[in-house]
Amino acid sequence: MRPELVLASEHAGPPAALEQLRRLGLRLVVVPAGATLEALEQRTVAIQRGRAAERRRRDGDADAAGVQRPVDVLRLRFVQR
């Protein structure tokens, strides 16, 4: 498993460990840990935003691959002659 998104409580730590996750290229989303309806709403919104961002990134990668294939075909056909 190779996670790209990490959801962490605002109490997560130590800070050096969180920074190490960021340096590894992981997107770190810190969510509130409170036991209130407002905190629950904030956690839910953060999770939804994180999932939406990952879907957009994957869709963008797929779109880029879809464009790259025809370009590679053209390159093989016309440039390498």
C-alpha cells in the first residue's frame, strides 16, 4: 500500500513525524478532534475535500496518459524517421 493522503487528528504528533510524512510527498490533512457537531462537520468536510482532491489527481493523471499516447504515436511516426 502506498498512501498519498494522510488524515491526522489535530492531536497527532510529534510534529517532526508529521513533517517527515510531508517530506515523503504525502498530503497531510489535519482534522479537528473535538467532540462537537461543529468538529464533526469540519472532519467530514475535510475528508470529502481530501477524497475529491485525490479523484481529481487520478483523473488528471488518466487524462494526461490519454493525451500522451497519441503524442507518442505521432513522435514514433514522424520524428524518428
